[in-house]
Amino acid sequence: MIRINLGIGPSILMYHSVIDESEDRFTTTCSEFKKQIFWLYDNGFEVISLSSLVEAIKDGRYNELQKKVVLTFDDGCKDFTSNVLPVLKKFGATATVYIVTGMLGKKVTWNRFAKNISLMNEKEIYSIKKEGISIGSHTVTHENLPSLNPRALFRQLKESYDVLTYFNESFPSISYPWGRYSEDVIHEVKRCGYQCALGVGEKMRLSAVNIYKLPRITITREMKIADYESALTRSNLERELRRLYGSILNRKNLLKK
């Protein structure tokens, strides 16, 4: 039997770089980001840590998660320190930044629209940790995990986990690059010691069953504040119906092939 919390939230939001000049649709402008965070607090939402969310979900305390939001930032972009952190500090909000552990201080190489974007170095990661920001793994070199052989997969997961330990991260989690994972990947993620894992999109339900494939709302450059409001104020019943509808469409498309 499916239990659906009819209220609003919780939600996990997926950001990448927050920068004004970019051709990448997965970046967000500084002004839009400020509007979004101001809107959250003006409308009674509360930003909580990923660890708090996961703990509440595991304990079945969904009634405590109404209008709760978790902020995540993939890639570990340098602009987080200048364009994101000051806004979060204004509200005392936290976030989790997913770093590509083998590319600290370098530039993005996996996205041709974002090659001008620099990644945080070790010193900058220490500085955001001091401000209460958590870090997670985005693998060692931003790999498509399901395509790797077992040895390479273990290296991407274990070495990045060890870097989180080096930075004294108390709640190690991972964000799958491009949202790609498989059951074998999930098995290795658990074996390496990660507490949870995040996907891309809202195909899965945000529940204890899906701790290693948690859904996220993707924030894109074309998303204006009205779209943001719409995404955050959908009831969980509406989200469930949208998931079921998407699942039906996918099955129909598979049957046509």
C-alpha cells in the first residue's frame, strides 16, 4: 500500500553553477538565485540539511517535513563561494556541495557549455565547511558509473569517499553524475559507506525505500520565479500522479519500439 503525504514537501533542489554569464542551461543567474531563496523564506519554507531529511525519512517522521527544502549543488563550482554562500549566510541556511574529488582547483571538462567554469580548490572547500556547508561525492572524475567495470567503479566511489573523510565530512553522500546509476552501482555505493545517494529528476518517490536514489527538482537557467513557485508548491499527491503518468507514457513508448 502506498502512503502519500498530501501536503507540500519535502523537496531536494539540484543546482549547479550560479553565475551570470553562461551558455549552460543548468546554471542559474545570481539574481534568479537570490529571488528563489528569498521566495522560499517569504513563503514559509525552511532549508534543512540533507542529513536531517534522511534521518526523518528513515524514522518515518514525514509530518515534520512539510515545506522543508534541501539545497544541493553539483560539481563544486568556485562561484559557490562568491555567489551562493553570502545569500545562504543571510538566512542561516545550509547546503550540500557535491565535489569532483580528483579535479579540485581545475575547470569543468565534461560539459562543453561550461568549460569556462572553475571548480573549488582544497582551501575553498575547507572555508565553506567552516561555514556549515556539507560536502558530498560527485565521483573522482565525473564518470558515467553504470558504464564502468567493477574495478573502475570501486575506485570512483571509494577514492572520493576517502576524500570526504579527509575533509571530516560527517554525513558522506553521493550525487550520481548525470543521474545515472544501476543496481550494481547502488550496491557498491552502500558497500563504500555512503549514507544516501541522489539522482536527477522526480521519477522516484522521496522515501526510505529510495534512500540511494533520492529524487531532486532540477533548477535550470530558463526557470523563472513563477516556474520555481509552481515546482515547490505541488502537493505530494500531484507529484505522485505525475510520476504515475510518466511511468505509463514510458511503458507505451517501450511497447512501440
